[in-house]
Amino acid sequence: MTAGVSTPDARPGPRPAARPKPSIGHRIYHSFVLRRLLRSIFVIWVVASGVFLMVRLLPGNPVDVYINQQIGLYGKSYDQAAAEAQNYFRFDPSTPIWRQYIDYLAGLLHGDMGTSIATPGVTVTEKIAQYLPWTLYSVGLALLISISIGLILGMIMAYRRGGIIDHAVSIIGSGFHAIPNYLLAILIVVVGAVQLGVIDYTRMRGNVSPGVTPELSFRFLSDIGYHATLPMITYILTTVGTWALIMKASTTQVLGEDYVTVAKARGLKESRIQTNYVGRNALLPLIAQIATQAGFIVGGAIFVEQTFSYEGVGLLLFESINSRDYPTIQGVLLVVTITVVLANLAADLVNAALDPRIRLGEGGAA
């Protein structure tokens, strides 16, 4: 080594300290999916607790109603009627509410919603499983038809603003949207069946005609479609105008975007612009609203199903409220809550997948 010339130290320097692994809380905070999932679970718990308290604020309970009926109709003593009621309903309203709440949550964690008070021996899950498919069929199919028609009409209205279709759909759609669905159902029965006689209301009541066996056949499918016609018409008329107006506003906004103008300047086919550039981006803001409406199909049919005697979960909820069937009321409302929450969770995830800015804007990662 030459004197006076220094050489750099060949020894390696200290290694940089390893980054500490992020904590579970940090991972949850920066995970879009986990945050949404935990929020959904929290909402379900809050609503389930609120439902538990709300149904117990209803005046009277099934035991008291039964006791009063036995005393008034059959002249039995209070003690005798009370003993029969306790044995019949297997429900003791004197149990402390905190104990009822603990038993309620413990049952939910095990997938047990309890046993119906009005129909002893039948679980709430069995009753909901019996009524729920009819509501999913009628309201779900009506919602699908309503959304499809509304989105198509909305795009036509946006492309032909100020035309006959635009004015007609806006006026008619707004008018039907202002009418509650249960009121429209009553008008259909009174005007169509009673006054005009064009609707055979007696035959169309219920879910299926007597003697028709539930099976995968054309006769059965056509029969249940016939009985679901009036509820479906009610749902479609009260919602199709709303979807058309929402789609019109969204499409009109997208038509003014720069990328649509550039696509037209490039000479792309109008059909491609309408589907790939306008339609797809106009649908994005509607996904959350569609998911919310899809979630409410379970519980939004209570008065319509009652009017048409359609035995869906809405009619089950109405009958359970009248009979003070606490477990069934809780079960139905819980199913409605879970459906709405899961639908909104699905909407959040779909929106995040289609537009990464949604999750990145919150500082989260997929």
C-alpha cells in the first residue's frame, strides 16, 4: 500500500434494522376488505340488539293475549289460563330481559333463531325457509325486470333529451314513484278487480292453485308466475320510473366527460361508445343503489303481500307482529338486516374492484 494514500474501509457497514411487522390493528385499518367486513358484522350486531329490544316494547305479549281469551271466552280462572299458556307457548315473559338477551345472542351464534311462539314445535328457521323463497321469487324477479327496463329507458332518455319518451317516462315514472306500493296494490284490487272486473282476484290470490303439485314442470312454473303477477306489477310500476330517472342523470353526466368526446373524435362506432364508454361508467354510481334495493326485497313486501294474500316473508312478519311471536319477528328482521348489509358489502367490493380509487382513496389496500 502506497504511503500517504488512504484506502476505503472494506469492512461492511451495519445492516439496516429490519422493519417491524405491522400489527393486526394496522393491517385491519389498511385493509379495505377487512374494514368493510368488520363494519358489516358490527352493524348486524347493533341491529339485532335493537330488534330484540324493539319487539319487547310492543304492547302485550302472546301469553297475556291467550290468558285474556281463555278468561273471556271460556270463563277460566287466571291461574288456570296462565298455567295452560305457559305449557302451550313454552315462553315465560317474567324471565329477566338480560337473560333473554344472552340466550338470544347465544342462539344466533349457533345459527338458532329459536322456536316460534305462535306455532309451538316449529323453529323460526323452518318458518322463514318456508316463506322466504316466495318473496325472493316475486320481488326479486320484479326488481330484475324493473332495473333492466329502467336502465334502458334511462339511456334512451339521456340520448334523446327533451323528446316524447323523455317527457312521458319522466311524468309517468315520477307519478308512480310517488304512490306507495301498498296503496297501488289496493288500487289494483279496487279498480281492476272490483270496479272494472278485468282481474280475477279470487283465483290470483295465494302462491299456487289448489291441486298443483310443487315440481319442476311447466304447469307449476306457469301457475306460480300467474299468482305472482299482481305483486310483481306493483313492484315494477313503483320502481321502474326511479331507475330510469337515475340512469338518465348518470348517463347525461358521463356524456359530458372528455373521454367520450375523444372516443367520438377517434371515429369509434356509436354502439361501442354507448356500451364500453357510456353505459359501463354510467352504471358505476348505480351499483350501490341497486344492491341496497336488492337487500330490501326481503322485507319491503309486507303490505303488498298482505293485500294479495301472497304468502311471502312480508306476510309472515305481519302475522307474527299480530300474534306477538317474538322469535319469528326477530328472525325475519334479522334476515332483512343481513340481506341489506351483505348487499351493501357486495356493492362496496364491486365498486372497489371496478374503481381502485375507492379503496386507495381511504388509504387501504385490497
